[in-house]
Amino acid sequence: MLVVMSSDASAEQVARVIESIRTINLTPHTLPGPTRTAIAITGNTGAVDARVLEALPGVKECIRVTKPYKLASREMHKHDTVIPIKTTGQDIGPKTFTVIAGPCSVENEKMIFESAEFLLSKGIKMLRAGAFKPRTSPYAFQGMGLDGLAILKRVREKTGIGIVTELMDTEYAEAVEEASDIIQIGTRNMQNFSLLKRVGKCRKPVLLKRGMSATLEEWLMSAEYIMAGGNYQVILCERGVRTFSDHSRNTLDLSVIPPAKTLSHLPIFVDPSHGTGKRAYVPAMSLAGLAAGADGILIETHPDPERAMSDGAQSLDFPGTEKLMTQLKQMAPLLGRTM
Ligand code: PEP
Ligand code: MN
């Protein structure tokens, strides 16, 4: 349920509605808008009786939200969500196109600084790199862990680059939140509900990758878990799903972008590196992601992809990244986006 206040409702009237929602043991979420405040209600398992709330002073109307995801739905929040990134001064959201790039894993300090300097020189203000890596094999490189996070913190401090890094376990939530500007939740954890609840308590935006066999509705329900905890800054990220196709690592489902935009107000990114698994296909799918309406891309870029400790085959080298940036910068303004 969404309680829409009149445009001239007073702060006391808004507070009274919030209090009444709490009295019936439900959770209010205040959504200030450009002309009026709306209060979303979650926590109900059945329909909420609107009559009590509608009778309160300052209430314009109560709207029933029909979708199972509430806070993530466009029914609840008409306008596209904008997510400001403090470290870089960027806004993620409509009319922009944000590139986040970097190696799959933090391998050592030198390659992270080299990557950050290269990215910044090409106008890329956010570095992605995993300190905790979800690997299919227990014998594969698992990431540098806390030492990796310490490197990421140093590179942000020294260069001002924004950091995107993955959280795999609730145990490291505080450490990852501190080291990052955006917390990544990987495809394998899209339905790790304890982890989703934990990042719902974080004060950093969350990049939520789509589960490799998740429907759009399941994905939005996972976003809902994070938002229900009070963290409304969720960025969706399509990274490819499992299909019968075997010409690429996954099938990058760009066709999910228009329906995701219709159903939800959340920004959506595309990860063409995991989506294709092959560096040769990454530029075409990055440009296609921009054309399909994505708000940004997350790509793997490595100073020496042949020697990468993870995902080298899908990582662009620096000249490849530079060429892609040039193409994106040419295409973005034609589609009304700034970069
Ligand atoms: C990654 O971003 O390096 C990663 C492991 O991604 P995904 O969760 O999409 O496989
Ligand atoms: Mn990777």
C-alpha cells in the first residue's frame, strides 16, 4: 500500500500517518517526492485496511500496490531512482551512462594502482575488483580477502577512484561496506536471503547481479529484500543467464532491460564480460547494452589479461578498453546520455 499525502500536508500530519502505520505493526517507508510525500507500507501479509489511514488529516489517497515486490516497483515510486556516488561525484540513473571497470580480482597492489590510473585517465571513475571471489572450484584462486580490501582502500585514498567490490558472507559486511562505494552481490548469492537482509542495513548502494537462472520477478523480489531493510539504493545488474546456447559463457539477456525499466524504478547495469565470457564479444554487447537502455556497464579490464588470476579470457586489455570508451562516448549523446 502507498499512502499519498496532499501537497500541502504538514510534517506533523506525515508523522501521524507514520505513527499509525507502526501502531498496526507494519513498516512505513517515507518517500519524499518533488511535490508531495508518499509513505510506502510493507510488512503486511494480507491487504491493509485503507479506511483508517484515508481518514487521517493530510492523506490524499491510498493506492494498493499489486506487485509482490513493493518498494522496488514503479507502482510505488514513479520516477527513476538516482543513486549519487559521493567519492566520484557521479549520479547513477537516467540520462547518464556510467562505466565501471577493472580486473576480476584484486591480485596485488601494483596492478590495482596501474588499473586505477589507467581508468581515471580515460574518464572511468569507478574501479571494480573482487577481494572475495566466488569460484566454481575450491582449488581456484579465492581472492586476497581482507588484504585485498586494504589495497582497495589505499587506491581510493590515493587516487580518488570509486570502488565496487563483492560481499560474499555476512561476516565481512562491515569491512566490505567500509572499503567500497558500491557493494556487489554476485549471481550465486542473489537469493542468499541472510546476505540480502544484511546489506539492507548497509549505508552504501548495492549492485545486485541477476541470478544466473532467475526470472525478472525473482530478481526484483531480491531487490525488495534489500529495500525492505531500509537500503533503497539498489542497482540491478544483468550478467547473463543459463540457456542451451554454448557459443558464449552465458546468454546476456538484454531483452530484460525494457521490462525491468517498466516494472521498476531502479537503475540497471549490464555486465557483458560475464555475459559473454569472451573478450572479443564484450565491445558489441556493451554498445548494445547502452542502446537497450541500461544505465551503465560493469566490465572486466586487466593490465595483462593473459596472466590474470581469474577471468582473463573475458577481460579487455587497456587499448581495448580505451577503444570501447571512445565508441561509447560517441554513441551516448545520440541517445541523450552523458558520460
Ligand atoms: C565477478 O563480477 O567477478 C563475478 C564473480 O560475477 P558473477 O557473480 O556475475 O559471476
Ligand atoms: Mn569475474
